[in-house]
Amino acid sequence: MAVTYKRLFHLLIDRKIQPSELTDMAGFSANILTRMRRDQYVSLDSIEKICLALNCKVDEILEFIPKEKEK
């Protein structure tokens, strides 16, 4: 399975939060944001920081997708 962070970026748009603001709010580097844009691995620690900053649940910012649907 793979992970997509499209839900996070939709949530940011809905809340009118710039991605750069999120890095300040949650206290993580811009590199993490780049990894999320590319749907790459992000540590659970970073996910937790984002959820705490946005007051949301994990399933509101990421989604697991089956391998055959990745492309």
C-alpha cells in the first residue's frame, strides 16, 4: 500500500492556510512538506505534529491506496 496526502492539501485550502504556514504551526521543516507533495514516506512524528496543529485526525490528512491504483 501507498499513502497519498491529497486530503491534507485540500484541508489546507478549505481552511485558507498556506503550506508554509503549516510548517510554522506544526514545527517541521519544508523538506517534510516536499515529501508529502510527492507522496513519499513521512514519519509518524510529523503526522502527529500536523494533526495537533490542525486539530484533526490522521484520516483527514492522508489516505492509503492499493498498489495497483498508485499510478
